[in-house]
Amino acid sequence: MPERRQEFQRQLDAIEGRVIELFAVIGTDLPGATKALLTGSNEMAGLLAERERVISALYPELEGLVNKEILLESPVASDLRFLLSVSRILPEIELSHSLVVQIAARADHILSEDLSPRCRGLIERMGSLVTDMWRQATDSWYRRDNSVAAMLGERIEELGELHASLVGELASGSMSLPVAMEMTLVGRFYTRLGDHAVNIARRVIYLAGAHPPQPPD
Amino acid sequence: MAVTTEPGNIDLREPKGWRRTKNRTATALMVLSLVLVIIPLGFVLFTVIAKGASAINWSFLTGSIPPNVAPADEGGIGPAVVGTIEITALATVMAVPLGVLGAVYLNEYGGRNWLSALIGFMSDVMTGVPSIIMGLFIFSIWVLHFGYSGLAGALALGCLMLPIVIRSTYEMLRLVPNSLREGSYALGATKSRVTMTVVLPAAIGGIVSGALLAVARAAGETAPLLFTILTVTTVNRNVFSGPNTSLPSLIFVNASSPYVGAQARGWGAALTLIAIAFILMVVARLITARFARYAQ
Amino acid sequence: METPEQNIVTNLPRLETAIHVDAERAEAPLGATVFDAQSVSIWYSAFKAVTNVSLTIHEREITAFIGPSGCGKTTVLRTLNRMNDLIPGARVEGDVHYRGESLYAASVSPIAVRRRIGMVFQKPNPFPKSIYDNVAYGPRINGERNKAKLDEIVEKSLRGAALWDEVKDRLNKSGLGLSGGQAQRLCIARTLAVEPDVVLMDEPCSALDPIATGAIEDLMHEIKSRYTIVIVTHNMQQATRVSDRTAFYSVLRDEKSDTRTGVLVEYGRTEQIFNDPRDERTKAYVTGRMG
């Protein structure tokens, strides 16, 4: 490969590396946020907010780099699909992490003892389902696997059912109104996170193309 | 007849009818022309070889010219060979460098100025001047003052060769692509450097073969020598003074003699002359090939 | 198979050393001015080929000249090393300064100019000599006779042009026997052999296939640290790939006299020219909407 194109490849690899890292950040922070919410840990919420501050500087930098590579390198084929896909999922990542931070932030507003056991159980299940969906989506990006989107499309229904149950539980009046309102928001946060995961998996269809290469194991 | 491109209607076979006939007629005419041209050439060659071959041997080529009455196997054409070589060589030394330099001026330096136009025009005119006129010209300006000599003959031959060398060198120089000159200039070469180190080496094959063709032509000229060297029968190694002889002159004298012996020697001389011209052509080809080694 | 999350330890310190992959492409400090053209107009006899061009070329940068046919970009390029002198009737108005010295002053020798400012042409033009003699040509006409020194120069130049490995065993073979890409690299080696300060390139890759083009572009990138390069190109992707600055020329039509003159429309950093050009004509050209 000509030296200059090697240089370009290194840039692409660096972008991919950062994207994977950002995925992983959310993948670990999400269960952390759920746990923070359920245990009432303010500390965790603080930590996550701090993390949000750090990575939010990355988005414009990555965007700028992607724009520059598209402008100056005239990419085609997988290079072009990669750069365009990164450009499209960066907003998804940004919003997702912001949602994670907000979930944890709710720990500030409620006491974990205020939650009904059924509510707690549902939150836990939603949390773990979304975490799982997120991991599957980001894994599909890493492996350039375009079959995951369909599967996640089904799991989102499952998430929807859990959410419906949660709403029912909240409406039943087993918790105080302020707490119920907070949990309504939290329920919305989780469903939105699920949507982001599905969107990412959908982007992989374009990214992978018809003959996706196998990433090194 | 329009060409149709509908599927199933495409006919890729040889065109029929009058186009085919026309094609074949033209081909036949060309072949016929070729044959017509080759026949007389072959005839001449055949005749000269047949009539002259018997006379050729080393003593013939080096022996002195006997009186015309002598029989065929006596004597030889030595002085004529020497004369031809001397005079033609001198003419070449005078005409070729001058012609090459002239062509270099025309192509590289002169451009469109009046001098180039003049040189070009005069050169073209000289190409058409009958060779006997050249001889008379040298007779009147040189021989009348300095007497007959090989030098005078060489001058006359040189005048014949000069326009040929100028024209062929000029064409060869024009064929050198301008991109080579630009490449050389771009490296910081002066005009003379460009000409000497790039243009001339690139054209040298063609220049040499053009010069050799001019030499071959000059070697066979008779008329300009008539008034300049005054054919004698002895060897004259001093080419600068005293009359001389050459193969064409000898052929002329012997062919007009009634004696069989002289005529036989004349045929031998003719064959020798053709052989010399042939050798020069071959050498020209070899030189071109050698210099074209880098120009593949 | 380990998932990436299990591989990557995403703790706070790690993300704090976040990306600066941009480092190499970050704007380097502005180099010294190599060429300073001031209101340059170029005439061929009575025909005004280029009008009122002013720009500065900076050291250790690759500057691209782009524009439609007839816009004068090659004319301007050739003005930088006085190659236009070879065309009868060509004259230059305005001034071109090379490192502070006027290029067109009466006392300036074009020969000396061309030894410092080399040129590579659109169609590779190796001399009908051996590869060795092609590269040694420049040094030889500069007076270098020492065989050992010439050997050294030839090897260094061929290495510099990334051609050494391919031809080191056949240096005495004809330069005309090389493929297009190799021949162009030979011409570049020949230019580098006289150790110029600037290398001008007139559409060097337009006769070459993509792989040979890539090799030349790599070469340009590599020698950029030692030479200043100005390249005329028709290929806009090439301009974005290799150049730091781009000058866009266009054609000014004079309706009355029905003449066309070249003019410099916009000159700036390559990213700005192709991302967000200021002039409408530039925008029309780079987006393919001109003509």
C-alpha cells in the first residue's frame, strides 16, 4: 500500500478505535447508572457527570476529523461507508450517554427506599435488557454484522412491554407522586436508549455492505 | 447504404459488390507498380554483375590502368579506385560538417529570420542544379585559376552533397521532439549544450545515414568531374594538385572506347562502383541501428 | 470471542488522553516566502495570456494550481522558472521575486534560475540515453566529472525518486524502455540530481495510471520536507490529497475583442478552497458545475 494511503488507514483506524471506546463507555456506564439509581448512590451520578464532561469534547473533534477525511481523501467503497456511518452514529452516542447520565442523576431526586419492589424489579429488568441490546448493537458494529438490526427490532418490543408494565405500576399509586413522575422519566430514558441501540444496528447495514470483511479475532 | 444496427441485421462480412472489387483492383495495381519498379533495377544489377563479375580480382582493383587496346585480363582500375576514394573523402570532409552546422542553424537558432529563409531557399535551389553545371561553376572559379586537381573535383562534389546533407539533417533535427529540448533547458542547459548533448545525439543516426547517402551519390557522379579533374590514367596521390581520375570517369572513357578490353574493364569498374555504393548503404544502416539502441 | 468492552478498560484517566490524531495534519507554522508574484501579466506577442496575478508561494509546502483549460495555470508555472523565455514573443509584466531576488531583472541568467528551480513535465520525457546518463545529465552539464561522485549522485537521486530498487541492475539500459510511471520518476530523479530548491510539476500524473499516480504522490509527500513544490493539476482529488494551498485560475472573456485571458480567482488553504470557497466561480469549478 502506498505510504500516503497507509497514513489515511491509520486515521481511519484511530477513528474506529475511538468509536469503539465510546461504545464501551456507554456499555459500562449504563449498568452503573441503573445500579446508582436503585441503590441511591449520588457518588456514581457525580462520576458519570464528570465523564460526560470529558467525552463531550470528543464529539466535535471526531466530527471535524471525519469531515476532513471525507473532504481531502475522496474516500470510496468501505472507506466512504465507514466515514458516513461514523458521522451518523456520533449523535446517537452523544444522546445515549447523556441519557445514561440523566438516569443516574435521578438518584439525587429520590430515595431508593421509595421505590416499590415491583417497580424496582421492572427497572432492573429494563436496565439489563437495554444494556444487553446496547452491547449487541455495538458488537454488531465491531463485527460489521448486518443481521443484528432485525433481531434488535424484536427485542425493542420486549422493552416496550416492560415499559407498559412500568407505567401500569406507576399509575397504580403504590408510590408517591414525585417519585412516580421521576420514574416515568426514567422509563422514557430507557426506551430511548433502546431506540438508539436499534438505530446503531441499522446503520451497520449500510456500513457492512453486501460483503462485510471479517474483523481480526 | 446505411449501416443498420438492429439485432439479426448486422452483417460483419467483407463488403460485397463494388467496394470489394475496388479494394482488390487497388491492391493489384500497387503490386503491379512494385514489380514495374523492381524490374528495371533488377535488370541493371543483373547486367552489371553478369558483365563485370568476371573482371573482378585483387590485381584488377589495384593494378594500373593500361592503354585501352590492352586485353581484358591485363591491368586494372587501381588509380580510379584511389581517385574516387580520395576525391569523395575530401568532398565529404568539406560538405558534411558545413551541411550539419547549416541545418543546426536553420532548425535551432535561426527560427523565422531572413537568413534562415535565405539559406533554406538557396539549399533547395542547389538540390535541383544539374551536376554538370556544378562542374562548370567550379571550372570557372577554380580550375581556371588553379588548374585541374582532385581538390577541384572535391569542391564540385561537395557542392552537390551540401544541399542534400542540409536537407536530410534538417529533417532529422526537426524530428527530435521538442519535449527533449525542454527537458534539457529545464535542467539549466544553455542552448549550445542542449543542441550538442541532447538534440544532435538524438538525431545522429539519421544524420549519419543521410550523410552516407549523399556520399554514395557523390561517388557516382561523372559530369562534375569532367571539367575539374581531367581524367588521367595514373595514380595521383596528391589530391590538391594535378589532374586525377575516378571510377565514373573511367567508366565513361572506357565505355566510349571501341576496344573490348577497355569495355570489359569498364564493366568491372561499374560493378566496383555499385559495390561501393552498396557497402556505404549497409554501413549507413548499421550506424543507424547502433545509434538507435537508446531510442527504442 | 472477547467483546471489545472486556478488552478496553474505560476509566477516567484513559479518556482524558483523548484523541489528537489530527496532529500531523495540524497547520504547521508558515514557511518563508519562496515566490512572490506581484501583478504579473504574461503576453505572447499581442495576446494577453494571463492578467494581474499576485500570490506568494511558501517554503516546504505543496501548492496546487487548478482551473479550466486555457486559464493560464501552466503559463504562470513556467513563468516561475523562466521557461516562457523559450517561446518567441513571450514577455512578462509585473515582477516575480524568488527569495527576495527579482527573477526578471536584466542581470539574471535564466540558466542559473533553472538550476535552482526544476521542472517535471506532463508527458515523461527521458532522454534517449541510458538511465544512468539521464540522471547524471544535470550534474555533468554543471561540471561534475568525477565518476565516483556521479555514481553517488545517481544513486541518491534515484533513491529519492523511489526508483533505485527497480532499476539499479540496469542503469545502462535505455531510459526509453521504462513504463510511464517509472519514466516519470526517472524525470523526477533527473530533476532532483541538480539539487534544486523548488520543483515545479506540470500535470505530472495526467499520463499515468492510478498506481503510478499514487507512487508519484507518495514521492511528493516524502520530498516535501526538502523542496518547495508547485503542481498544476486537472485532478481535483489530487489537489485535495497532496496540496497544502490551492490557487484557482479561471478565464476572463472579453466580448469585444473575443479574447480569453487567464486570471487568478482565489488562493487559500486547500481545505478552505474545497470546503467553503469564497468566490462563486471557484465553487462552480470545484463542484463540477462550470461550463
